[in-house]
Amino acid sequence: MAHGPSSSPASAGLNRKFHGCSSIKDYDVMDKLGEGTFGEVYKAKSRKTGATVALKKILMHNEKDGFPITALREIKLLKMLSHVNVLKLEEMAVERNKAAPGEGRKRAVLYMVTPYMDHDLSGLLDNHEVRMTVPQIKCYMLQLLEGLRYLHDSSILHRDMKAANLLINNRGILQIADFGLARHYDEPVPRKGKGGGEAHRDYTSLVVTRWYRPPELLLQLRRYTTAIDMWGAGCVFGEMFKRKPILTGNSDLNQIQIIFDLVGAPTEESMPGWRDLPGCDGVREFAPRRGSLAHVFNDQGREAVSLLYDLLRLDWRKRINAIDALEHPYFKTPPFPARPEDLPRFHDSHELDRRRGNKAAPPPAPAGGTVGMGPNGEWTGAGPPQSSGIWMNGPDRSGRGFQDRGPPGMSRVPGAGPSYDRGPPLPPGHRRAPWGGDGHRHGHGGPPPPESVRHPLPHAPHPPYGGGYGGDRDRGGRVTMGAKDTYVPRYSDGGRGREDRRSRERSLDRRSRSRDRQDWRGHPFQDDRAGGRRGSIQSDRSGNGRNGSHDERSERGGRSQEERDFYRDRRDHRYVDRDRRHTRSRSPDRERDYNSRRDRERELYRR
Amino acid sequence: MAANSLASSAQLASSASQLDGVPHHLETSLVFAGSALAQAAGVLLRLPQEIIAQAIVIFARVWVGSEGASLKEHSAKHVSAACLYLAAKLSAHSRLPRAVLNVYAFLDALPPTSLFDDAAALDDPGPKAYYLTEGDYHARRSLMMKLEAIVLRILGFNTHVALPYTLCINYLQAVEAFAQPQGSAVAKRAFAHLNSSLMNPQRLYLTHQPHSLATAAIYLAAREVGLKLPGDEWWEVFDTDREELGFLVVAMISMGGFVEQEKRRWEKSRPPLTVDQLDRELERLGAMDDGE
């Protein structure tokens, strides 16, 4: 094994215990940003870099299966992505807790660390103080399309495109977040002028939040393409003009009807092959009508309507892809898109702040919503949580309640949101009201929200491969309880989404896109193959080419040169100095832990 | 993503185990034995080879560098099980913890030579020998989950492993190997080299990218089978230069001798794959040194 000269990247390896994985002590936790049934998000400041970050807690629901698979998958995807318009996973942070009395061994809590983003688009649109100018809309739209172009080119389907998953910071940067439903796309990536192309394998059709779900998904096309994300982009585009979601169906069937109201009923011309699809809730006939889109968006000008038409095209094969959308004349006619840095800054306000300040806000919880719920909205165990018409859509994954869209920036903090909401459901005792993150928020019954308040957002279906282990469960787990679209998750482990996961692994390997990579300890990854030669020494050498990030890390790591020398000494002496052989040399705390840990493990083996 | 994260030279230069006083040769032996265990268990669990390969690469990564895991702290055997469980979980072929633990208990009950033979072909030691009591099961499962978390932390949650198998077939197609009668024999032989390289003491999967591994495996296999490959320097087309190719081929050839040596070494006794056994082995080695 090569003992190459220890140059800068090499010594960076000694600086921190685990790269890509730090302690929660490295962060000053400031505020709680959001709270939901399945996760909490905190605003925090990094002690090392001073950067403001968002920490998203990963709850260990099912200890017996180890680390949650949904979280692992999201992390794996995020680690492979690097783009200015995709939320970055900075690292993972570990919090070690003292064991609570009577709880046995202590548990570590893990956090995903992402940059702090001030708003999400949905919150921004809700904020009456924020005016959306056309250059601003164009600017956001361009960034959204850039992000989508990158994702699709990297063979990733996002599958939960919606305004609430688009985060925006005060520098005008928009980032796509929440990859909890994302998966690898096994088909050829979109090409210029070719629309979405065609898929050759089945995917689960239970993805995408209903209001942003494209018609082909509602008609249960299984071989869908990257075009599903483009539909969502179209919905977001329209939403920026109307400042509220444009297609707010209260059931799948209603959703497809209002889609056809907007863009016209399908014909063999506008949506070839639609008659061969299973249909929506068994309905396969739709009254012929012409779409009202041009009329509805009349004020936005010809180019905007044209882009909307392209994005909201019924034929998924012809729907415009991100590459082409970026070239759309809309962005090339005045008023021109603003530059992100020229956008105005807005106050970020988070849901909790708003609650603190204004406790008397009308709690528009659905009528009858508290049946079976305790005073704090938790489920008392008296039968399954009640469905309450359009207000809810089965157990709320996000716990964000009846009103999925909050005030600006609320809970949709970076990496916040429902990514891990898809973990296995909590045991009944811990369930919260499906529409309420916690009781005092909107646990009590009340009138439906006034017109001015945004509609509740229906939720994305449970993930195909999610903690609930759906997939094959899709239809089976669907129970009609008053509302059309109520999902009741099955709590069993059976029937994982096999078809959906198959070859995910394999196909990820196939991808050969070059982008910023890191080695598994978080070193920048050598990308050029030329550098990858001559055994182990060269990893060193090619690392030099990327000094920037290495240096940054080594500065952060902060172990002194003396210390490093000490370690080197230790290594040199390891065969010479017998007495010191058993000395723990890497870090003092390891020595302390060592004996007790060994004893513990020994015990386990003996049993 | 067709490329892997490679180990830095600092990571290769030292390891936590060595810092803890485990001699290099013993460490090599144990990492090999743990990988062989994962391979055997993977076969018994009917996992596809690509998942077994990913598990072995993850397993190898865990021990590398001063910040990796130490054999004095974590038992190779249990880490091997955790890596296999993790790799399977990330794939479309997840296995229940109980299945993984049962298979490891079964392999434990086999004679020491089982590491070097096809475990499935050995005599069944009888269910009593490998029965896991409920208590054992729970203890081992929670240990496995703990180790899974430790593995993830050491890897910085980077669980991606790129493998050379598909590339290997692509390259063989590119050089039109399958047009010749020995084509499929070469492919099999190349895959065999790729499989055994997973356990190569030179940690080839941690130091070389899949495309180079595939190229070297093809070069060696074609030599062995007698397949004629296109003119000079064909490997350059696959981004592998002569020097790297030479290094890899020599390393792959050396694998046979290494396994023989390991086989002789652990003929009588089991490799010390737990922390306890390792401590005893180190004491024994220490006593032998003193005796000299």
C-alpha cells in the first residue's frame, strides 16, 4: 500500500473524526422553524463557518430495521447532486443524548444539515407584502427550469414538484427541495426539442401532490416520464400569477375535470392514447370542451400564455422539457428576467413566529375534525382518525395541517418539509391530528377558512418505496372514507414497492455524469480519470487540483500541526514501542469509551 | 454515477486498527476474512452479486484510515453483517435482519475452512449448531443496527458504490470479444477476477476506478483464455494507461497466492473475527514474540 507523501488533501483526512458527519455541538440551535408529525426543523448557526443552516431531524421510527430507508435514499440522491438550484445537503449531524431514565441505552438523533433558506415560494406568494413583478417571476421560473434541467439530465425524477418545495433565499436564489419522493429515472434523459420522450418501464402512479399532478398520472399512466415534473412547473408558473394554486381539485376526479376545464378535454389529437389508460376512478369519458387557459391568463401576455400551454400540454410526449422551456421566447421578450441578486429582500417569517405573535388567528380546522382526537390533537386511539372531507387526505404526512401552505418561509425551510414524513407511521399513541402539527395551532374545530385564506393542499400519496412500504399497496391501502381520496396507510411491512425499486441501484451506477463529487469522507472527489491512475498515490495528487475545498475543510477541522505530528509519531512507533501498543492514540475520548464499550460488546457475544 | 470515491493516501497509510496495535498482516487477514464472510453470506441470502460486491466495498472502506473503524473496537464479523444488511437495504433486495443474522450464525457453525470453500456445499452442521435463541437474536440485531449507524457515520453517509461489471461487458462488446468463440469464456474469467479483486489485500476497489478494474480484468482474462484483442494500447481507449494496467494485473494475479497463504494460516483455527478473539490472538502473538 502506498505511503505517499502527505500533502494537503492527505492531511485533511486527519482533521476531523468523520467527514460529512459532524456533531450537533458544532451548531448553535436558534429557532424551531417548523414542526410536524414526522419531523422537526430548526434554524441553527454553524460554529465553524458561521453559516446559518436548517437542521432537519430524522426520526428513528422503527428501530428494529435500523436507519430509515427513505432517509438513506434521500441522502444518497442528494449526495450525488450538486447544482445551484437544488438544495444542498451539507452534511449530517449527530446528537448524542443521555439515556433517559429507564430507557436503556442512549440514542443518537440525526439531522440533515442544509443551507438556511428564507422562504418557500408558496409562503412568499401568500405574503401580501410581497409583490411579484414579471421580471421576478421570470427569474424564479428560469431557476426552477435550470434545476429541473439538471435533475432530469442527472436521471432524477423529483415527483413532488410544488410551490411549497421551492425554497427561496434573500439573495434571490431558488432551490428545489424535498427529494423524499424522488427516484432514479431509468429512461433516456430528455433531449432538446424532444419533449419528455417515452418511458419503457412502469413506475408507481401514486406520486405528486394532487394539485400538481399531471393528467397522465391522474389517468394512471405507469410509464410516465420527466414530463410529470414539467407539469408541476407549469402549475407553479400559473400560481405565481394568480398567487394561489391554479388547479385545486378536491378529489382525483375533480382534479382531472378542472384540468380539462383549463386546457380542454383530451382528444386523440391533444392526448394520443389517453383512451388506453385505466382512467380516473373508473371514469373514462369526459365532456368535450375547450380550455379556458388563454382567457384565465389573458392579462399575462401572449408569451406567458404560450409557455403555460407548453408546460400544461396534455400529451406528455409533447409537453415541453426543461431544456426547451429555458429557450422559450417568454424569457427573451421584455420585461426581461431580473437577476437573482437584484430581487428585493423580504422579511422571512416562519410559522411559529406568526403563531407566537397572533394567537387569535382563526383556526379553520375542519368540522368534526377532533373526533377521536385528544385535546392536543393527538389520536386517542378510539378508532382510526376521521376523515373530514376535502380538508384532509388521510393521515397527514407533513403534519402541516389543513393548510399546507403557510406564511412565508414557514416550515418549508431548506430540507424541511415532508421528505421524511414518509417514514413509517408513528404508533397510534404518538399520532397527531392529521391536520395539526400540534394542538394549539389548529386543533380545535372551527369554520372553514375564509376565501382569502389559501386552500388546503392535498398531499402527495404515500411513496411507493416509503417507510410504509407501499408500492404494491397502492390500491389496496386506499380506503374510501367519505372523501374520495383518502389514504389509510397499512402499517405492515409487507409488499414493498418492488417494481419501483428494482434496478434503482444498478441504474444509479450506470450514470456517468461528471459533477462535483466527494469521497465518502467528504473529500472532494477526483473527477478526472487521468488523475485516477497509478494506484493510491494519485488520489493525493488529483486532490491537489481541488485545493480550495480541502483547505477550507482543514481550516475548519482545526487540529494543529503538532497534534498531527504526534499522530504520525504514534504510527511510526507502533511496532517499536510495545508498552504503548495498546494506547489509544487517536483521540483521548476514545480511550475512555473503549473499555466500557468493549465490555458491552463482549457481553453481547457471550449471550 | 460510474465513478467511486477513492481512499486518500493518508487513509491508506494508516488505519485505526494499526493505531490500536493490530499488526498490518493480521488486519489484512481479518478484512479478507470479513469480506469472504460477506460473500458467503450474500450467496446464502440469494443476493445478487452486485449487492454483495457493494457490501464488500463498503466493508473495506470502513477500516481504512485513522478515522475508520478499529478491529479492536468493532468485530469484523458483525461489521460484515451490518454492511451486507445495509447494502441489501439500499437495493431492491432488502433482507430481514433475522435472515442476515441466521446466515451469519450458520456460517459460524461451519468449520474454519468454510471461508475458502463454497459454504453452501459443506456438510450441514445441524440446526442445533446454529440456532439463534430469541435473546441472542435481539442482542445481535441491536448490535447490527448500532454498527449500521457507525458504518454510515464513518462513510459520511455516502453509500454509493460504482461497480465495474457492466463496464466490463460494455468494453468486451466494444472490442468485439463476443464475435470470437472464446468471448463468453473471457467474460466469465474477467468477472471472476473482478469478484476476487473485491477481497484483494491491495484494496483495489478503494484505489482504482471501475473502468480501470474492468480493463485490467479483461486484459488478464483474455491472456488466460487466449483471446486476441485489437492492436496495441487498446486499454488507452478505456482511459487506463499502461502503468495502471500493469499494476492492476499484477495485483490480480497475486490474489491466488494470497488466498493460499491465508488458507494455510487459518487451517486449524478461525480468524479472530470478534474483538475478544482478536485480543486473545494479539496476546498469543505477543507471547510468541517474547519467546524468541
